[in-house]
Amino acid sequence: MKEKRGQVTIFIIIAVILIALVAIAFIYIPGIRPDFGEETKTPDSFIENCLEEKIEDTVDILSLQGGSVDPEFFILYQNNKVEYLCYTNEYYKPCVLQQPMLKTHVEEEIKIEILEEVGACFNALKNNYEEQGYGVSMTPGETNVELLPERLVTTFGYSVTLSKESTDEYNNFDVVLNNDLYGLVSIANSILQFEMAVGDADQNLYMDLYSDLKTEKWTESDGTAIYTLTDRDTENKFIFASRSIVWPAGLGDVDDLQDPEDIPGAGTN
Amino acid sequence: MNKKILVIGIAMFFLAVLLAGSVDAVCCEKLKSGAWCMNVIDESSCVESINPATGAKFRSSPQSCEATSYCASGGTCIDSTEGTCIPSSEATCKANKGYFDPKAADEISQCQLGCCIIGDGASFVTQAKCNYLSSFYGTGNTFRRDVTDQLECFALAAPEEKGACVEENEAGRTCTIETKQACQEKGAEFSVGYMCTAKELNTNCAKTRKTTCISERDEVYYLDSCGNIANIYDSSKYDNEDYWTYIKEWDESCKADDVNGNAGSQTCGNCDYQAGSTCGTPKGENKKPVHGNKICTDLSCEYGGVDYQHGESWCITNTKGGLDEDLPGSEHFRLSCYNAEVSLDNSDSARQKVCIQTEIEGTTRASWSASIWQDCPYQNNKEDCEDIETRDCEWVDEEIIRVNVWSGKAFDKPAKRDRDIGQAYTFGNYPPIDQDGESVDNEGICIPKYTPGFASSNEDLEVENVCFAASASCTIKLERYKVEGLWGGSWKCTKNCECLTDDWQEKMSEMCIALGDCGNSTNFIGVKGYGEQVNQGGGPECSDGIDNDGDGDTDYPADKTCADEDHDSETYTSEEIQQMEEERLDQGDEGQQT
């Protein structure tokens, strides 16, 4: 009797170990999961999964660089190239707005950066469905990026028709990010208006009004102001530079023109 | 006549060539560095390739950018999609594919601002922007062009009345809080001003102890069992049927007038960001609310052992002496308390901007102010000196006397040490000479209110020019009694003897330091400067290590006035001293000695 109980115990232990090994195999070894007949991803979710990270990465990069993926005229700040959105090379003079249509510029930068990936993802979509036995017809379309309050919407004017047992048509794909870059860019525009008009902006005024906004400013030795705007809820940032109505140290010289190349930290591409 | 015209024409031609060659700046539409619309000295800095936005070559011209059509400010860049109008130059606007109008925004009809009313909100924008916003929200708009003031516009914002929107379906009587219009679009039953938990509505929503925060609102709110936002959290009203029947505004809720915005209150969620609180998760066990898990968090800060309210800002400096003692290398900083965080922003070591701190009704506020000090030395009277509308200077009542020791006459022309910066950069004007040849005392001097700093990249000459203004010379008169046929007695000081005192030397040093990073002082990290402050008469001027006459040359052999190391004046050569001595003896003066 005792022997039989011991055998049962051993069998139970072995069974538990086997189940555990199978579970581990399912979790960690790809490609062995059986097809239980669940539905494959829809084209919308496929595109969203394919492009979401690329769009997020692009937004993260340009947000720290004054709205450009590869800034042309910038100052180095904390090892980042921060673009001048308003600049003068002279003393006592207000700055010249370098990006008067900042929101449009940011949208365009994101669009250009993701275009290649968009094409690749739609091709991958086509291949994916063809492998599953679908007949796929795809018409490329225009990619548009739009900064909206509290979200960033990227739309793709592609048209995809899937045929198997039935025919389904998918148009106008989009990826929506929860990101208030629109709000940060609007605040940046307001700050730049002050920079152009009076040579400075008091960043605290914006924190007086907006509870979810953090504004910081750092002044470099050449008079360049680096503004950092942070959404407290999402921690998204927008950083940009401005140089306006700078007083030279000492007596200075009214006619002193400063070549951008001579500016400490300034760089060009 | 024709000859005259020809001569004049040729003269004007050459004049034009001369002027063109002497223009100081060139306006580049775009610099090779990437900057748009900059004045530069060297035209080679300008981009010369084709502008992809216009298809034409990038422009440059030998004049200021303000005089060009492509870079003059005063125009407007219009984004027709979003309806924004931004002051801009033509070059930058077209580079960004905007529509450029050379007129200012207030002269362009499509840039006129009006009141855009969308739903229960109002914003002061252009009509195009209004249409853009309403398309985003998917609703119509009303644009009031007659409203020309932002505050007047905001006053027109009328929150749409909200209430319980009840629908009958398989789940029973479900309810959400909606506006009347939204509810009617659903074809549901709307009860204005009612909560979904109102008993008479007989919905399946009930009160709960759960609380939540809402974006764009400061307060803590109850939630009902259907997930609707209920009234502001007030634990004393939880069992009040009225509180769960009707929608209450914030001023009808608990402690709406609390000066601290109910920060830290465990029973009331009527937070106020302006007063220093907002909805958030409490920190610490003793801060847990009676209901739910949200509280009015305190947004104040603690810094250096001092408590600061949310919104307060104050000035600090990196020197031990504080803001009243600006030493070489010291900088001003402004600290600000917002959302329980202290942030910092700065000026620079040149102190061209200074931090000014004021207290208003117990709240400290700091701001940056440009320090206008460059023309302080030009001011000869207290009224002009302390004109706060024009400059940041202060008047010091001091007597500065310049007397030529050998002739007894005041200087009637700039002394050798003065530079092209002119008389203005000395304390006061040279005193006029009266009939007796005596100098006239100055009444005081005008110095910067906030000691400016000098960037290390400045050429030494510039620093020297400013510091030199504080240079002071004082000639004392010594006498001894002349006995017939014999010299007897010791020299005794009879004039300007205060210059021999430590007090005078200290005052002169303070004035020197007040002009900027001048003089012999200590820098912001406590390191002392080099050299003796004043020649104590311990040795000849030509070997004392001091540039006594301020001409940039120190001692023999650098200073050409010095014949050798024993020569006692860097100002006068031996011949000049000999000549002055002869003049003195001719005039029969008593012996004088500097």
C-alpha cells in the first residue's frame, strides 16, 4: 500500500514538472504556439503596431531639438543640438524668427522622417496577408501628420483590399499618439513672440496659468536662452533656443556683429 | 554748364563708390550657418545657391536687413490652415511655405481677431482659426468680429448646462452626465442640473466613496457607480441626499474661499491651483483622505530651511556676501516654487541682467531687470544720475581733487593717462581753474547701482577703460619752516591730508570696485586679487610693481617715462620734474612734495 502511494506521488510530481516545461516552452520558444483559429490582426492594428514606435521615437527626438530631426542652425546644450527658433547675431537688437510656422514645420519633419518606414510597413502588411492566403490589392496614398490638442494624429491615405472568402476594403489608416506637443508648440510660439518684441520672456507667467506645465530657462554666456517646456502629466518636453536683445559684457560696441561661427557652443550641419 | 554737370556727376559717382565700399554690413538672406536674415561683415558668409522655396538664388545686399524687401520685419506670415498670423520676414515665411503679406497683422483683414465661441468655451482668435478649432471638436461655432477685447470675449463663454442624460436599454436605465444638445442627439431623456444618482431619476447609478482627478480641473471629484463625475469631494456631504441629487458648482462646495486651497485637507477636495493646491495622490499615511485616494496636494516648497508658497520666486547669488556684494565671477540666480518643485534660472557673470526681489502682500516675487550702467560716469549731478527711467546708477557724494602738484594749478587738459574714451570716463569733468589757479572741487560721482562684471573674453583695453574711470590721484602739500640761511624743521602736511588716511584709500577702493570687476578685491569663490592697492610710498614708482600712471606700462624699463628703477615718477620724466622744480622756485613757493 505504501509503495502504491509512493508511486502515485511520483507520478503527480512528474506530471507537474511536465506541465511546467510545456508552459515554459509556450512562453519562451516562439513559433510553437498552435493555431486555435483566432482572428489575425486587422490591417489597422497591424499598421499601428508597425509605425507607432517609429512615430514616437521621431517625436521624442525632435522635441528635444527645437522641432527638427536634424537641426541646421543650433546650439549645443547638454549634448543635444537645440535649434534656434529666433536669433540675432547682433547686440541690442531683437531676434529674427527663424521658424514662423513652427507647428507646420514640426508636422513636416515627422512626416519626412517616417515616410520610408510607412512604405515598409504597408509592404509588410501586404506580404503578411498574402502569406495567409489573402488576395491583396493596395493603392499607396499620402501621409499626413497633424498636431492636435492633446494628441498627434498621423493618417495614411492608403487603400487596401483583402480578398479571401469575402472582400474587405480598408481606407485611411491612422495612428494616434497621446501627446500634447500641440500645446507645447503653442506655448513656444507665445514665448517667441515675447523674445521678438522685448528680447525676453518670463517663463514663470506660463506656470502661473497652466497647472500641468513646467517651464525652465537657462541663459548661456553669449546671451542665448534655452527654454525647456515640460508637460507634467506625460513628461513630454519641447526644448528650443533663442537669442534676442543681448547686452554685451563691459562697455561693448553697438556695431558689434557676432559671426554665428564665433558663438560658443553654436554649431552648424 | 555742361562741364559743371559733368564734374558734379563724376564726383557723385566716386562718392557713391566710396560709400558703397565703406558700408559696414551685408544682409544675407541665409547664412551658411543656417540662420536667416542676418547682417554680417563678410559677404562670403552668405549662401549663394538656389533657394528651394523660391527657385531663385539666395539674396544678399550691402545694406542692413531692415532696408531689404526680403528680410525687413514688419510683415506677416499667414498659415491659412490654422488661421495664425505671425510677424515675420518674407524670406523665413516663404521658406516655411507660408503666405507672406508685407503689412502688419492688424492691417490684414483675415488676421483680425474676434471672439470664437465653441460650445461653452470662448477664445480670442482669427476666424480661420475658429473654423479650424470647431472642425477639430466636430461642432459649429459663432465668430463675433465685433468683440475686440480678449477679456470681453472670455466673459462671453457660457458653460452649457449639463445634467443627467437617461437612456432605457437592456441594461436598464443607464445614465451619463451630458449637455442638453449632446443628450438630445442621443434621443435620451435630459434632466438639467441633476446628478445620475438622483433618486427620482431611478437610474442604476449609485453613490460611491471613490474619488478622482480631472484634467484641466484642480478639484477632487466623487465618482458614481456608473463612472460619472459627481460633485466635488466633501466627506461631510456624503450622506446628504441633496449633494447626490443636484450638480453643485465649485463655489457651492466645501471651503471655496480657503486661502490655502484646502491643501492637505482630508475631508474637502475643493482645491485651487492659484492658492497652492491641486488634485493628486497624498504622500504619507497621515494625509490619506476620509474617502477615496485623492487629496488637494500642497504645492508649496521648502528651500534652505525656509517655506515658500506656490508661485513665489526669490533671488540668490553664488557669493557669500549676497546680492549686495557683486564680486568678480558672481552671478545672480532666480529660484521659483511651482507645483512643490524649486526651479532655477540665471543671468551670467557679466551681470547685465540683475535679479530684483519684491514682496507684495507677504508673497515674494523676483524678476530680471537689465542693468543700464554704461553712461553712469557721464552724469555730473545726482538728479540725472539717479533717473531710474534712464539708467541704473547711484550718486556718491565725494570730493575728488586733481591738482598738479608742481604748479599748484588744476589740470586744464587731459592728463597723459586718459584714453580716447575721453573725459567722460573720469570722475566728473576736469575742474575749471579759477583766477587764483586753484581747482574747483567736484561734488560727487555717479557709479553703477549694480556692479557689472566683465566677460573674460573682453580685450584688456575695454576692461581697463572702465576701471580707469575710478583711478584717483591725490596731491598733498607738505611744508616746513624756512629759517634764514638754513632749512629747518620737518615736513608737515598742510593740504589734502585726508588722502594719507586709510579711510580715503578704502573709499577710493570701494568706488573702484563699484565700477565693475576692478580694483583689488576678492572674487566670488574667495580668492584675493594680486598687487598692492595703493602705493604707500615705500619705494620709487619705477620699481614698485604698480602701473602708477595707468598707461599700461609698469615700472622701468617698460614705462618709457622711467629713466631707471630709482626714478620716482611714472608720470613725469626727469626733465619735466626738473622744469617744474625750477618753476616752483621761481614762484617762491614753499617746498612741495607728492
